[in-house]
Amino acid sequence: MEQTEVLESKVLEPKVLGKVRFTGDGGYTFEQEHAKKLLVVGRVYEVVRIDVGTCSSDYTLRDFPYSFNTCLFEEHEMLEQAFKDWRKAYFNLV
């Protein structure tokens, strides 16, 4: 009988970029309503991804399948750094 090797699978945890406090203010009304169904105003959440766009930017939070408009959170220096990195890449600035 042939012996089979069992491989152990590991779930990689995403790197936490920083923490932000949810305010529920800012953004569009539909974004506020959606976020308030899933998040608690005043609670701090861990950010694992930042998507910077020309019109809006989003945070992906640990343990959430959705991203949320950054306007729904208190300002944070990691967002400012993400904007700087985006401008550098988008406009090919050094």
C-alpha cells in the first residue's frame, strides 16, 4: 500500500498596518448605514489593507470581508503615508 504524505496547512495572518477608530461620520449615507450595521462607533479596528483611489480610499479591516471608506474613521498617519506612496507611484515622482 502506498504511503501518502500529509501536509500541514497554515493560515497566514495579514500584516496589521495600524489601528483606526470608527466614527461612522463622513462618506455617503449608504456607506454610513452599511458600516454601522457591521461596526461599532467608537471601537478601534485593525487595518490590513489600504486602497487609495483618485476619488475615494478604503480600509480593509482584520476579520471583515468588506472594505470601508476611510472617511468613516478618525484620521490616521498611516493613511497620509498611503496617500504619499500613491502620489509617488501614480505620478511617478521620486
